[in-house]
Amino acid sequence: MTKMADYNGPILEIDKLSISFFTRLREIPAVMDFSVAVQPGEAVGLVGESGCGKSTVALGVMQDLGKNGRIVGGTIKFKGRDLSEMSAEELRGIRGNEIAMIYQEPMASLNPAMRIGKQLMEVPVIHEGVSEKEAYQRALEVVTDVRLPDPERILNSFPHQLSGGQQQRIVIAMALMSKPSLLILDEPTTALDVTVEAAVVELVKDLGKKYGTSMLFISHNLGLVLETCDRICVMYSGEAVERGSIHDVFDEMQHPYTQALFRSIPLPGADKNARPLVAIPGNFPLPHERPPGCNFGPRCDYFEEGRCDADRVIPMAPVHGNDRHETRCLRFEEIDWNAPLTLADQKEKMPPGKVILKMENLKKYYEVAANALFGGGEKKVVKANETLSFEARESETLAIVGESGCGKSTFAKVLMGLETATEGQILLDNRNIEQIPIEERDTKTISDVQMVFQNPFDTLNPSMTVGRQIMRALEIFGVGGSEAERRRRMLELLDLVKLPRAFADRMPRQLSGGQKQRVGIARAFAGGARIVVADEPVSALDVSVQAAVTDLLMEIQRKEKTTLLFISHDLSIVRYLSDRVMVMYLGHVVELGTTDQVFAPPYHPYTEALLSAVPIADTSVVKEHIVLEGDIPSAMNPPPGCPFQTRCRWKSEVPGGLCEREVPPVRQLGGGHQVKCHLSDEVLERMKPVIKVAAE
């Protein structure tokens, strides 16, 4: 299939697009009056919360809306030709050849029973009819392009033999095999660690330049869009509400929803006590229950009755003086966009109380059979946690940070009693609990240490009402002498997590993700928990909901004097809400200190790389650019010496190969700040801040 003739206009032009899904009962409008253009070589970010129609737009471009979806208005033109007028054969030639799409979940795009090389070679063989030999050469070239080590071995591997980051690179390589004119990326890094995400984003940018590919980058992460795109289009409830260049929209936003999004994300300088985040009030409207007039009206600070809710279509209006900047707001010229933020109530900082939890030299090793399938071969030891030591106080938030596989969740399992420790001790109120599995723990210990999980969908019983599930927890924790008392306490817990009492009779499927997470929090606090382990509690939620849930956790903590152990890889949220931070890498604690100590140099080299990898949605922030090479080593086969030495950029500063021979000792840098590193004091002092806010 030959490429479409050279074309000078926009690569992709979506004009007044409306897409609906048809059920037996009704038509559900998913996208309405949506327009966006992508010029040659340009990257456009499509931003919005889940359910706003971003992915529906992408599927519309791919002409892949399933049997219930239909384009009911407007056009999608690719290189000037209307896609809806093309024959099935023409579309087949364009899909994968000229327009390629990268999905959120890499394994969904890979065939588990086929070697990687074969899957990559299929693209040019089918679309361009090239020989197997040439296709193999091309596959080798792209795998090298996406910076994968030992390309020949990778081409010979099956998908399950690669890590998540490597799989996502293969999917990107597959998309680039035919040098497409347009690449659609649908949340391509959501499932990846922040350091791997930084490398993949860097890669996508470089390859876009190398191949001159235009990109439509769908994301809910404003920081990522800032780092990868030239222009941005903000969507809300099926409509584009603001479009413009990155700088125009980030620095001179002209739509209340864009402004509200920025207020709900923790940028450098946000502080949980002095400058709390402002969550967007109310809930996202369902597609068949949209309000009259402006969709954002019921949640907007600038809403004007009789004008914003008049039943008429609100058009996009140009913002004068800016580069193709438009907004869907009737009042944008009357609003003072630079007015200082009405601050949310400032909170008193709670002084940390007495030490509740103490961990000393905790080790957790697993034995696994080298041949897991048949249980044969010698045993291998996985060192999931190596000599973990720290203490946590009442009312304190201690963040535990690191990439997947660093041992964060293993340590949480030992603390919860789901696993027992191999060595070392855990003291809860000076009682040893490291060897007591959960089934042997008394009710008080169980209710004292509770957990809020990452995915609220997996933790609720789908066939039990919300109220019943909370009352069940109260029963287990021995709270309340009668059913009536427990019901009263359950309703108080719903008040505590700011859910309407009527939700007690709802089933989990009737709740949104953020609401389910609140039920999970209510259940964790049902027995008056003293320590709550929050394992990535907001990573599955939308930006605006994240602010509300984090705020809720902080508020309950102030009320109940809870110790919060906050496990996360999102350093911007960690910086916002934690008092102290513990950085883990491959089972070791590599740095521990107050939030200010950990976020300012000197850093452990791994902390430095983590900070550099965090996408920040602020055009005034300048970051030191550090991309870690290689993947995290396996805990089954850790490198000798320092666990980080295989990826460390400072290793050459340590003489005599010490990093490769010996695990570094824990060093005290003063004020309770410690790092596990061989670097000398004078080298540590030379470290520069990674995140700097440029002077105005």
C-alpha cells in the first residue's frame, strides 16, 4: 500500500465532530461539536478527566467505534480526505500504516504466543509487501531506536519475558515500523513507573522529531502534556472547552474548568497547611444528564444564572492577541483571571506525637523455585526487603517512595500481618508484631493497622450495599453493642468521608471511582485505626478527585491523630502532603529525612533521578534533565555492591570500584537526614537542585 500523496495542510482536521452511542433505550451523546487540528510535525495534547470523551475521539479517528457508536455530525479529515467516505479497503491501508495508535495497556496490543520479532515484522510485510529479510532489518533498527538493550535477544523473546516499560517500548516500535504520519497515544505511560515514564516520553519526543510524525497525545496528566506537546486542547464532558498553545493555555488560561484543574494539582509551592489544594465541587455530569447551557455551569465559580444556563449552544470564542487560542465560555472577558486565589481554610500543622511504630533491621526474603512451573531446580532467594529501619509518630505522614519492585508493598504486607518477617522487628506501641500473622492477631491490633488500597474497585464486595460493608467492618472490629449502634456509627463514618447518608443503601456499581475510594477510607477508619497504610490511594483517580481524596485523608488524620504511611511514586503529591519521606530502591532504604531535606540537595543519586522524572505542569519550572538508563534490576538477582550502581551517574566519583563491591553504609547528614551512599561529603555538596522555579 503506498502512502497518500504529499500533502501540505493539517495532517488531521476534526471539525464540529459529534459521536453518539446508541442503546435500546436512548442515544447517548459522547462527543459534541468537537474541533481540533494537528499540523505536520506538531504534537497536540488532549486533556481531560475520564469519561470526557478523549478516547472516543481517538476511536473516531481510527473509525473503530464498534456497532453501537456512530458519528452523527461533523467530519474527520486525514490529509484533507474525509475518513468516513473511504472504503473498508482504503481504511485498512491507512490504519497501522499512516495512522498508528499506542494504547494504555501494552499487553493488550501484543500477542502473548508470538515472538516479538515476528510481531514487528508483520507490519511492513502486510502493509508494504517487503521481504522477511528486510522486515527483520527494519525491526532491528526500530528496537535499537526505542533504546532496548540487546535487540537480537529482544526480537527472539516472548512478551511475558519483558518488563512493562520494555513492552511499552515494543508497542511504540511497532507503531513506528511503517513510519506513520500520525501517531495517536492514549495514556501511553499510565501503567509505568515515573522513571520509565520519563524515558518513554523522552523517546516519543525524539522519535517524533526523527520521523517527522505528528502526534495526538491523550492524557489526564497536565505535566506530561507540557513536556511533550506544542499545543493543548482541554475537554470537559464531551466538548472542547479551551484550545491553544501550551504557553497560552498554561499561563493565560481563559476557561474556569482549566483554572479549576490547575488548582487541584500539587505544584511546587503548594502546602497542605498554608496553601491547600482546591478540589472541584460537585460531580462530573453523566452523558445523558448534562445541564442546559454550559456543561461546567453547576461546578463553576463564575456561574451566572439565566445566562450560563440558558438552553443554547455556547460556541468557541477566540482569545485576542494569542496564537489560535479559543475558549467555550460566555464570561471569559469579564473574569479577572489574575485575581488572587480565595484560599481554602488554612489548617494548623499538627505536631507529631509519640512514636507508635518502630521498625528495626526488617528483612523479608522469599524462596522461589528456579523452575516455578514444575517446582524443580534449586531454590532462589528474592530479597524483597533489606534491613529496613524507621519510626513513625502519631499524626505524622511518612511517605514511602520508589518504583515498582522496590519492596514498598512487601513491607506493607509484613506490617499488616499478611506476611511474616524473615529477620528484624516491628514494634507497635512497643509490642513485637513482625511474627504474628493476621489470623493470630487480636482484634485491637487488626483495627489499629488498616490499609487503603490503590484500586477501589477490587476492595468492595459488589453484591453488598455500601452501608452493609462498613457495618460488617464495625462488627469485626467489635464496635457498637447492637445493630442500631453500628448503623449510627456507619452513618457518622459516611459523614466523615463526606458521602451523602443515602449512599448507605447504594451498591458499589452505582458509585464513581472517587466515591468508592471514600468508602474504602471509611472502612479503614471504622475501628479507629491508629496507623493507616495508604497504598497509592489516588493513582487510579482523576486529577480533580485526587485533590478531594487527599484532602479528606489529611482532615481525618487531623481529627483522629492517625499515623499515615503513604506509599506512592507520585512525588508531587508526596511533596504536598508528607512530613517525612523514605526512598526505597530494590529492598533498601536509600534516603530518609523530612520532606524539605529529601527535596533539596544533597540527594541520594536515585532520589535525584526520581525528582527529575516527575512531570510538573508549570511553565516557570526548570528541571535538571536526568534519564535513567536500563530497567530496575531483579530482586532475585540483585547487582553486587550498591543496589543502584548499575544505573548511577555519579559512580565514577567513587574511586576503586567500591560501589560494585560493597553495600554502602547508612550515613547521617544531620537533622535526622540519612542516605545509603558511598559518595564523599564534598561530592554531595556539589549537587545542584533538580527542580528550580525560574525568576519572573
